[in-house]
Amino acid sequence: MFDKNILAGKKHIHMIGIGGSGMFPLAQILHSQGYYLSGSDNNETETLDLVRKMGAKVYMGQSAENIEGADLIVYSAAIMADNPELVAAKASGVPVLERSELLGLVTTWYDNAICISGTHGKTTASSMTTQILLSEGVDLSCVIGGKLKAIGGSGRAGKSDVMVCESCEFVDTFLKLSPDIAVILNVDADHLDYFGTLENIIKSFRKFASMASKCLVINGDDANTLKAVNGLDKEMITFGFGKGNDYSARITAKKGLRTDFELYVKGEKQGDYSIFVPGEHNVLNALASIAAARCVGVSYEGIRKGLEDFRGAMRRFEKIDEVGGITIVDDYAHHPSELAATLKAAKELDFGRVIAVFQPFTYSRTEILMDDFVTALSIADVCVLTDIFGSREKNTHGIYTEMLGEKIKGCVYFDTPHDVVDKQTAEQKDYNFGQVIDYLLENTKEGDLVMTLGCGDAYKIAKRFAKKLHEKE
């Protein structure tokens, strides 16, 4: 464990991978606290332009010389162990922190750190809560896992004692945080390559819950969540559709992307509310956000306005385009439970067909949850699969897209030689995406909803397909 006083006396912080979605919000907060920043990254982005506007020195590419003069060096988890800049940092004698350790340290600076966890829905609930607090006029800080239009990115540095922090369970990252209000949206079997079993996941969420200094906001309808917090000596606030929850909802209408519901607080009707992101799972996210916001004193009017202002985080049922009567949406869903919730919500909307374009992410998840993926993806009218995106894994599992595709009725996929898939080259991925786009161009029609799904880079298919449709028109 690192020293909680590690920033004492430090003036110059260097960030390896400063343009990353998880690093930039921390850079914003550190800058607001008066630290001088420098950093490196590999690709020019709009985020790096914002970094430079803060007065930070940005180096393109990583090299040992970049760390010169730094009192503390922070690196993104995406940086490989043999990266020359990270190797130099660890040999320099200067303190070095991984990004999640710094985030944990930052959460100690706030008296009301709202740490939002859960296997599914973290980014949406964190974004909703942020929007609600902004609508109430709270000058909050936040670090969320997706981009929110209201803050122009994934983070914000404020002057109040309130912080919203998306809290990820992968490799137990959330156990490095210091939550005052710990939110648990749900607990499900995921990241089994790390946790091994659902029981281990539940144990980690129990550790996270036990760290809350003020209260727990939990899904009272979710059996695994209740198991995780059972017997903890903490104030617990429950939410869910069940009438016994502290905050519950009854859906009264669904039209397009809008859902209307009645809010009940301890069984008494409080008022009528609307959200503009589809699906019952997003009503649950709204209830969690309402409960968390009330913990820090937000008014119901501020909550109502915040929910009505919220139009989703980027890559969460995000409308990319509508061309020739074909609607194109992108969503981050990558676990079977998320896919099922998203596709069920899509099927309730007024479209002719729902066409799911899914990019499986990691071989281990695809193998372990194969049957669950089949069930979820079969909800769509048509399922189109890309090659598996291996990400951090090598294909020691011998798992390929056709193994999933063969189990889904009418599934469309493309026979890429196994040795080619295993190399995971950018050229092959581009070619595979092109095959998917060609299929969509030939087989979609007016009234279709085309959804690209996955936590990798399937969103590129959505944008390229939209561009091709415009050219075709």
C-alpha cells in the first residue's frame, strides 16, 4: 500500500498516458489544486488539446527523458511494463503510482465522495448523478467512465466537498477508493478471468461496502447485492421496483426514448418523473442516482430537472445518425446481462427490426459466458458478429467467433482463418469491420435500428456505416 501522504511537498506531477479517459479527469483535479503537470501520450486527440490549455507540457510518444524534473509519476494501467518511460520512472527513485492508486488518494480529499459501483450501469448512474448535482448548482468534482456532454468529457474539478467517482471492480480497483457514500447497482458474474467465481466477486463488493464512511445505497431487488452487504453495520438505503425499498418506482408510460415513472419514498408517492434513456434498467439507475443525490441534500426539483436534462453518456444508447430511415445507435454493452437489457429496451421502441452488431471482448469472457451470450443476442431480430477483440489476452482458449455464431439462429459472421484472427492486426480488424459494413449496406432497410455493441471499438462500425449511407444517398 502506498503512503497516503505521498503528495506532500510535491509540485511537478508527470502522467504517462495523460490523454486517457481515466487520466484526464485526475489531471483536471490536480491542476485545480495547483500542481504543475506534464505528461505523454501516443496519439493527438481533443483531450490533449485541453491538457495543453491547462498549461501542461505534453510529449508525443514515451521515452525516458520525458520524466525529467517530476516529483511524482503516475501511469495508466494501459501502459505495458516494458514501456521505456515507465521503466525509467521506476528506476528514477521518484515515487510512482498507478492511476487507480492516485484516484483512491483523490477520493480522500472530499467529505462526500459518492462512489458508484456495480457490474452493470456504473457509467450511466455516475453520469446521471453528476447531471443531477449540476442541475442543483453543486460545484462538484467527478471522474466517470464515459463522456458526458454537460461537462464536456469524463471529468470535472469543482470547489465543493462533493465528488462523484465511478468505481470499477475489475482487479479490485474499487478497493483503493475511500467512499463516503458507496452505491452498489448490482452484482453479477463478470471478470471471471480475475475473480474465478461469483462468490469471490460478492466478497470484493462486501469489502467495498464495508469501506463506506457514511452510508450504503444498494439495489434492494438484487440478491447478490443483498448477500454482499448482509450483516454489515452500516446505514443502508435501498432502491428498486419492490415496494419495500426506500426509493421505488412504478413505470407509467414508455414512448420512444422517454420513460415516465412515479417515485415512491418509503412507500409514499413523492412525484412524477421522466427519463430520456430507454429501458427499465435505466429507471433503476435513476433511482440509485436519486438516492445518492438525496444523501448530499439535493432537492427533488433539482433531481427532476437533472433527470430531464440527462440524455445519456456517450456510448450508452447513443444515437449516431439516422440516414434513409435507418437509425444507428452505439452502446457499450458487453456482458450478457447488459446486452439483454439494452436489446429488450430497443425491442420496445418503434422500429421495424433491431439489428445487433456485436464485437465479443476477450476470449475468456466469450468462453465462460457463451450460452448467456447466445440467449441475450437472440433477442435481436438479426445478429451480426465481428471477430473477437482479444484485448489484454492471447487466444490460449482456442475460442473463435463462429463458435458463438453457430449457436444463434440466423447469425451473420465471417470466416476469418484462425491464425489470422490470433494475430489481432489492425489491418485484419479493419477488413473485418469492412465485411460487416458491406453486409449492412446490402441488407438494411427503412425502419431498421442498427446497434453496434461492445466495449472495444465497434463504435467505428457505426460511424463508418453512417458515412457510407450518406455517400449512397
